[in-house]
Amino acid sequence: MTTGEHGSLIAQSALHALEGGPPLLVMTVVDDGFDLPVAIGAKLCIVEGRGEQIGSTGNEILDQVLLDLGPTLLDRIRPDQAETVYIESSGTAEWLVHTRRSKSGPKIGKVMVQVFKASPRLLIVGAGHVALALARVADIAHFDVVVTDDRSSFANEERFPMASQIVVEEPALAIPKLMNQADTYIVLVSRGHRLDEEGLRCALTTNAKYVGMIGSQRRTQTVLRHMAEEGYDRDALGSVSTPIGLDLGGESPEEIAISIVAEILMLRNGASGKRLRGALKVG
């Protein structure tokens, strides 16, 4: 494949990633301080989940180092940032943020790393007051907001201008259509028990990163117990976040929405949810 063909394929893969396809890792040589024959501007790319390699740095040793780093880089780098990896000529790799090794040390090459991926999707099942507040908060947090409800008087562009998609259907029909993005989080906040349970049954058959269902502990436990008696996998049921959100003590739709998005961000970022404030130390 020629350089031009590689460039075209990389551009197509990046666009596909931004539209919800598999994330793309692009690694570009920006400093030829290697003890290896590589060219500035050479690109090596990895399509997540496919094991697909596009392009090459022009050196098999460096290619393998970067391929080995690929999974770590995909997890570590935010789509809105570019990071730099410094590679020693020995073939080892290490993160050196904002610093370089001593000039007397081994030669070091520099590779710029970028990740192309779509914004995480928040699929909101329901279009009532909590759903509207949730859409607003999620939009601020840079989620791709998608809404479904069986009532067109609620699920519409005028009410949800921040939503990239709105589907007016019952949950069992709508959810499968809206799961075309890998990084999807589902929140069930519909107007009634039947619709939430219907949505949960469908959501548990998807590859959603998160499934949360609003409701009191008594009601949600009744739903989960009922589904367990029907034979639904207990581990899958146990993974459902319900009652939903973090305990922030709020009761308004806006406060509930903030607690839900906070829980999703905590889980997505692998954080603890604890207060950052520590005891004051003087002296």
C-alpha cells in the first residue's frame, strides 16, 4: 500500500471512529532521534478491537514497541489531547511527561500519540423532567445525548435541542437501534414501572458500559427479583445501578441528574467518588 493510500485509509478510519466506530490510535514520529532508520512524519495506527495495523514507522523494531504500547495508550489518552512518548533507542518505552532524558544518555526519539473516538453516548430512556435535566447535565459533560420515549409530545427537538438523536418508540424497539456506538451508557428514567422494566430487559442484552434505573429501593429490588425468578442472569442484574446515582441528598430533577452523571463519570474514570479534601496540615 502506498503512502497516499495509507493516508486515505487513516483519514477514513478516523472519521469512522468519530462517528461511533472503533477508536483509532495514531502514532506519528515527530523527532528522528532514534538509532533506527525512521522518517519524521511516518505514522503507525491501530484500530481498537480489531488488531488492525495501518501504516508503519518504517522500522520493525519501533513498530513492535508501539504496537505493544497500543492498548495502554488507548486507555490512557483522552480524545481531546495529544501526548508524547519518548522511545529509547534500546527499544524500551516510557512515559516522560514534559521532560527528556539527559543528553548524555541513550538517543531518544519522540512520537506524538492521538486517539480518535466518538464522545461517550448517554442513552436516556424516558423524556420527563428528570430526563430533561439529565440531558442538560450530560451535554455539559460532553456526552453524546440520545433520547427515546414513546410520546412525541415529550421526545422532540424543541424539548431536547442538545440531543443528537431522538427516537419516538417503546424501549424494546428503540434501544437496539441506538446501540451502534461502543461507549454507550443507558439510563432508564421513563414514566412508569412497566416501561422501565421493559427497557431493562432490553438493555441487559446489549454491550452497554453502564445500565442504571431510577426508582426507590423497594420498587427496583422488586423488579430485579421478578426478573431473577424468570431466569435472568443474577450477575447481570447485580451490575445494574439501581437506585441510580450517587447519594448527594438532592431531590430536584437537576440534583438527581447531577448525581447520575457523577456516578457515570466516577465509573468511567475509575475513580472512588470520595471527597478530594484532606485534613489541613500546618508546619
